[in-house]
Amino acid sequence: MRTLAPLASAALAAAAAAQPVPAPTPAPPPAAEVRQCGICHGRREFKQVDADGTARTLWVDERELRRSVHSKWHCIDCHADVDRIPHPARLAKVNCQRCHFPGNPVGAPEDVNYEGYVKSVHGRLRLAGNLKAPACQDCHGAHGVVKHTDPASQVHPTRVPATCGRCHVQIFAEYTTSAHGISLLEKGNTEAPSCSACHGEHGILPAKENASAVSATHIPETCSTCHGMTEFNLRYGIPINPVRTFRHTFHGIANELGSARVANCASCHTAHNVLSASDPRSTVNPANIPTTCGRAGCHPGANANYARGRFHIDPSSRDAGIIYWVALFFKILTISTLAGLGMHILLDLAKKLRHRHHGAATRD
Amino acid sequence: MTDQPSHLEKAIAEQLHSAHGLDLEAAARRAADMQHRLAPRFATWVRRELTILESRDRKRSRAQAPRPRAAAGGREFQRFSLNVRLQHAVMAVSVIFLILTGLPLKFSDLAISKGVINFFGGPDVSPIVHRVAASFLIFVGLWHLAYIALTREGRAHFMLLLPRPQDARDAWQQINYFLGRTDQRPRFDKFSYVEKFDYWAVYWGMVIMIGSGTVLWFTNQFLKVFPKWFTDIAKEAHSDEALLATLAIVIWHFYNVHFNPHKFPMNPTFITGRISEQEMIEEHPLEWERITSGAPLGPADSRPVEEKGGQR
């Protein structure tokens, strides 16, 4: 015990250093204390009117709190800077890391995503002092936090677009009318991607950054999460594997080899306004192909010829039309030629070996 | 040429002289007579019989001679002119660059492809390398067309390279020889059916690769006139023919000139342009006989090199 004690204290010190805020001990909040906060915050009309006349409600719906995953905690467990009443007018933003850190003693879900958040575009802006950048509670909700699997959660897949759309208004508008948005939001098909399915959750990075899931180099991989599976594609009436076939085009090859200049999935299909090619609003509708291909820096002056032919061609499939026959011709030509030449080589070698075997000193 | 005794005639005369004891003059007369009167079929038969005899003699003498190469006295022949060797060199270098910057695109999912492309400056620069190499290939194609059209040597080479029915017979005989059904190897002139195949395969490859490559190089311009499927065909053909050509070069051509046990590690003719007399006798006996018969040399015939070749 004597030998262990310094070790234990060192470990505690290390833990304290790593987690500057000591974890509160779990204890059911005394009802009296809740009611104390509720004296003011339990009233609907409790609000703060700023100098410019804007009002900010300070009402906390106690029922919302009771339904949340944090129902067993008391207000001051999160609002830890309240040490007297009345408390200062402006409290610090609640720090979820008080509990949600790996190895926390209170059984809070371990937040292994925190690192990702800090490095993400949101975290970076937030840490740089931009208060418009979202912190945990901006997406997950403040008092009414429920598990993400709960349809009432702000981060439930069906509600993620609206949550992100609170800030990303224009993109949300585009998304809601896209094939993905209609499928998820109107049909409730959770197989359809919400924002986070493509962009990631905590570690969202700008598309310009190579490490981003939606960067030029990672887009095909990200789309292939769903569209790389033949059965998935067939389920949605997509007859070919769009990602595999893309990888065999010059666009896909250059993309694979690291070129950021060439077209990736989103270049033609758009990022948020993805629509079936049969939809006249789609950028890949044959009528819109010249505009889409003719974008500056791609194929300026593109005309209707760009739409005369198939896209996402699989040369081994009959659906590829004439390309199938060209590929078949070369396959037969290659196999027969190489078989003939290979046979000639083998016969030659066999003959030479036989000569050597028979001990002939001659050179044929 | 008509006054000169043909090779066959001389061979018959020689045979009549040595095997049947006729004196030289009588043998020559008799041979000329046979040559003119005998049906072509019979002449072929005689030729074959003589070939067999010759081969037997050669084998017998070889068994006594220490090394056939040494027996040839180290004489060498100039098989390819500098012009031809330069054409080959430019083509070989450009094709190597084209394969190195092209094949990784076909196998872009392999890790090594990324490495090779990055070696050539990454996906934005390697296409430029590819097009510079392609320009050299187009250049050597035009050079060769000018060579076979405008030079005597080129025209003569071209005539010798034209496929003839004899090539099919030679190939058939070669197969039979490989299979041990005959002792007789086909006797080739300057270009065997193998070399003729290689030559004409390059025509096919050049037409497909340069044609489709031009479409891909100027896609935007071609799409102004042609539908997209036209450029798609070019892409497929370029990719598939590239693989065929690469495999043919690596397997077939490299076997014939590098890995063939008789040529390993390489046949230096593509550099020196020279071929030893022994190789001439073994691989191009008809040409050798024509050259050594004293008949005037054609513009494409290999010429004996005056200096002593000795060891190589």
C-alpha cells in the first residue's frame, strides 16, 4: 500500500491535469434545489431584453429536462459556475466535457469524438472565438438532449438536415428537393443520406481539405458507401455500379491518382442537389449535359454531342452498347494472339530442352 | 540475274559433282538443264532433299568442329543500317515511356501505379510526358513511311517484309520441327515469318494507338463533331490495344531477342546492326547463300563487315 499510494496519487494528478474540470459525483438532484432554479427559470415569461430590444427567453421547460438523458442531474451540475443566487447575468457556455470524457466515473457515454470535433471546421472556428460556430449543445440540443436513436433527437438521421440547416440555410433548401432529401425527409427512408452520412459527424472538414470525406479525392469513396454496392444500386433502379464505372473513366483514373482538377461525382451530379438523370432539373439530364460538362475549366463549348452516348460505361456489360463489342473484339484478339505466341515460345523452349536432354552439342 | 546460275542450280551442280563424281562443268550444265526443265514441284522436292543432305553434313561437321561460332571464322554482316537502328531506338524509347505513363492508368487501383505516375510528375504532368513520347512515336512512324517510300534500301526492305505464302509454309514447318516431326528447320531469307509478324503487328498497333490516341488527345475538338460514343470507342480501343501491345512486347519480343536461351541476355544486333556469320547461316540461310554466291547484292542485303569481328 505504501508503494502504491504515490502511484495512485500520481495517477490522480495526471487525470486531474488531463481533465481540468473534476467530475461531479452522481447524486439525484434534491428537488428543492431544482425548484430554487425554477423559481425564475420555470416561468414562461422569464426573459432578458437586450439593449437593442431583442428578447431572449430564459425559460427552461422542466418537462423537457425530465424527458432528457440528463434527467437525473441537477442544473448546477452543468451550469457549474452558478455558486450563488442571484447568479451573474451571463453564465459560461456549458462544458459537456465535464462528464463526457473517456474513462469518466459517472457513466456518461465516452466522448471519443471530442478530438475530431476540435480538429473539425466547427471546432476550429469555435476555439478561434467564433461564437456562431456550433458547440455540442447547438446540434445535440441543450436541455432536451435525448439519444440520437430517438426520433425526437435533433441528431436523429431524419432531423439532422434541419439541424444543420439552421445555419446552412441555402444548402438545406437544395438538399430538401434532391433525391436524397426527398427520400429521407418525405419518405422517411433512413437508408438515404442525411448531411452526416457524407460529411461525417464530429470531424466535419471543409471540402477543400484533402482529409475531408467530401474532398475531391474522397468523394468517390464516400459515395461508394452506398453506391458501391450492386444490390443497393439495383434497389434504386441504378443498373450499373456508378462508382466502379467512374473509376475506369479518365476522370476516375486521374481522381484515383490524386488529381483534384478532374470531375468527381459531385462535379457532375452536384453535392446537394443530386437528382435522377431522368429528372429535367437534374444536372445530368441529357438536356443539361452540355451546360454541366461545359463549366469553366472543364470542357468549355460543350455541345449536345456530349450527351450522345452512355455514361458510366461497363465494357463487360451488354448495356455498354458498342463499347461492349469493341472490348469483346480486343479481348478475343488479345487472348488468341497471346495464346498463339505463347504456344510458339513454349514449343521452341520444349524443343531446345529436348535437345539439351539428349546431350546434343548442337545449337539449333 | 538470268545469266547467273541460281542458288538452286549451284547447289544441284555441287551435289552432282561431289556425290556423283561429275566434273564441275558437266555438273553445272546438268544442273542448268534440271533447273530449266524440271517441274517446279520437282525442283522443290530436290531443294528439300538437298537441304536434308546439307543439314546432315553440317551436323556431322559440327560434331567434329569444336564450336560452330568459331568455325564461322568470326566474320560479321551488317544486317541493319544506322537509319533502321535509329528508327528502332526512337520507337523503343518512346514506347517504354508510353507504357510507363499509360499502363498505370489502366491499373490505377494498384499502389504501384500511383508511385509510377508520381515519378512522372503526378496525374497532371504525366499526361504531358505521355504526349511528348506519343509525338516521338508519330514522328518515327512518319520517318519509317518516308524511309520505305523514298530510299532504295527502305523499298527493298519493305519488299522483303511483304508476307508471302512461303511464310505460312515456314511457320508450319517450324511447328513440325518443334514437335519433332521433321529434322528440317525452315530456311529463312532476311526476314523470317516471326520478324514479318513483328513488323506488321507494329503497323496494326500504330494505326490503332495513334488513331485513338489523337481522339483522346483532342477530345474537346473531336466532340465538337463526333458524338460521345465515338470518343468512348477511342478510349476503349486505346486501353485494350495498349495492353495487347505491351504483352506482345514483353512476352513475345523480349523472348525472341532477350530471353531466348540462344540470345540471353540480349541479341546485340539492334545496337550494332551486325550479325555473326554463324547466326546468318542458322537463321537467314537463304540470305547468306545469296550474299555468298557472288551475285550482286540487293539494297537490303546484309553486307559482310570487312574488319574482323572476333569475340563479342
